Amino acid sequence: MLSFSISSKGKFVAVRRVTFRLYPKPAAAKKLLWARKMHQLLYNAAICNRKVQYEKLGHCVSYLEQQNSLAAFKQVWPEYKELGSHTLQATLKRVDLAYQSFFKGLRGKPKFKSIRHSGWSYPDTQSWKVHTGNNGYLELTDLKLSIQMRGKARIWGTPTTCTIVDRNGIWYASITVECVPIREAGVGAVGLDFGTYHAVAMSDGTLIENPRFFAKSQEKVKEASKGKRRKRAPNFRKKVKASKRWKKATKRVSKLQRKVTNQRQDWTHKVAAEIVSGNSLVATEELNLKGMTRKAKKGSKRKAHAYGA
């Protein structure tokens, strides 16, 4: 992810998002799960507060009201004293942004987050510090954790924000950095046309074929999902617990789906990098790629490429 902005010193900089995979030890992983649960409960409490205030008193609670009540909230729930104030404010800001999108008609009404809440954010450089390198590590000072991470940024700069994310039991740190763009581009110019039979058709006559290897991975996901349906699934209304075989099958399906996602992102990134490195100007049509494939039949090859999927 790459965007551009003006820094506090008035310089033109690029804002890049770099994602590192974290390798926490068992004790650290337990602490991360605890912090995720605390942010999930805070998110739900903020939504509940807004609902009750509006339904009972007709009062619309603002972000500033909830932010100013954090000190009193910590007195009632002392567990939150361990977490950084800025991270708690970022969680409340998420609630406010969700309601702002709802009022503008961009999204549905905000809902309570489940226990599988994705994670939380550090909106500034307080309470965390990153040490890059071949074997870098991330310090979360509010949680008193030092976690090994893996990954390498193509261009590094000044870290600004950090988001801790849990995806199917794997932890990631998504860090935004301000850097000076130094990538050299080619001198050519090219136009791109996206399709379904051919993934990309270039103005110079080059055709980039649709990657058919996705079909094999999708078939494995289909088989694993079919096997999962034979296991005893949970039913909270009937108070039926999920079987161990169902939980094991769920992990297998999630792992295969994650592999398909990684394949798509890897292929898309490599194709885009190759096009950009050889051209200084890239023009495309103003297409709604998601809309082009929205009405495709389930399992159709029209959705077999990564663009718009």
C-alpha cells in the first residue's frame, strides 16, 4: 500500500504500509489474546453506550464524550490501566468512524464484535518500538512484550502507526512509515485493459494470461469444506458444542483459504511491479472490476483471476 502526503517538516513523502509476521512465544501469544479481548470488550461497550443513550435519552454520544470518560472507565475496570491510553482512544475512534459511515449511508449499522476481533492499533509512536533487520523484533511497551518478527521492507523510513492483527491464529504487525520514494521507473508508457479470459491486455499487444493454478487450490478448499460439513458443528440455541473433528476441519479450511489469498496477492503484486518498473506512465480504464464479476455464477471461471475478486 502506497500513498503520498506532506510531512510535518513540509517535505513531500510517501506513506507506505509494511506488514511483518510476528512469532510470539506462548506466554506472549497469551498476552496478545488478552489485549485483543480487552479491545473487543471496549468496542462493544462503546457501541452499547451509544445505543442506550440514544434509545433512552435521545442523546447522540460523540467520540470526545467517550474519550473523556476513559479515565472513569479505568477506575471501574482497572484491567484497562495496563493498556496504553492512545490504543484505547484508537478503538473508540473505530466506533466513531463506523457510525459516521453508517450516517452517510456507506455501511450498515455498527454491530458488536465477536471474540474473533481482528486486533487493535497504535495511532502514534507511543507504547511501541520496532527494530528492523534480518531478525527484527517489535517492542510493545504497554504490554511489556518483545516479539520476534519476520519480513523486510523494500523502502524503510520513519514509523508512524502500528496495527496488531490476528488472522486465523497468525499474528501480524502492519506498520505505516513515511519515506522518500526512490524507486526508478522506466521511460515507457502503456495502457492496460482488464479482462476475464486474459487477465491483462497491454497496449503494446502483450497479453498476461489468467493464472489457472488458482483452480487447484480452490478445489482443495472445496473438498476440505465438504468434509467439514460432515462434522458436528456448534449450535448455540440447542446448546450443542462443536466436536474436536469440526474444530480441526475448520482450521484446515482456514489454512487453505489463506493459501489461496496469499497466492492471489503474490501474483498481483509481481505483475504490478513488473509493469511499473518498465513504464513511467500507466493508464487504465475506469472500470468497476467487482461489479463486472458480481453476477458471475458461483464457481465461474470469470472469478478465477485476482483483480476485483
